[in-house]
Amino acid sequence: MTLGCLYPYRRLGIGTLMVQHVLYYVEQDGNFDSIFLHVQVNNEGAIDFYKKFGFEIVETKEHYYKRIEPADAHVLQKTLRKKGQSNGNAE
């Protein structure tokens, strides 16, 4: 899935709402330990944006993108709960 906000609509809080919606969904679902995303290595604005939500760079993949330069991508991860931690749902 690709999530983005067109340039004229940036800095209006739309991206924040989209990310908050995704985070709310995965946290309510309770089946996710972590979520991941990728971003082009030179997109410092996006990297800083995601870090505000607790994402951390965990890997850099070389030649990840096929049609854009630079082709390398950072993989960012947000841990929702530690492995083995209960999601609170009784089974």
C-alpha cells in the first residue's frame, strides 16, 4: 500500500491524520507487534515526520526503488508491543 499526500495539501495536518488513523487501527486490532514502512533515503522531511510517531530506522535497502533516484530506501519500524506481551484479549 502507498500512503501519501499531494504537495499542495502538505503541512495541513492531513498526513498526521492518516498516520494516526493507521496507528489507531493496528493498536485496536491487537494482532500487531510492529509495523514497518519504507522511505527514500534522501526524504529527510518524511523521515522526520515518521520519527515523530515513534518510527525508527532499522535497515537500509540498496536499489529498492526501480524508477526513482536515489534508489535506496530506509526501512522504519514502530514497535507496538514487545514480543510475548499480551494484547489483553482473552482466548
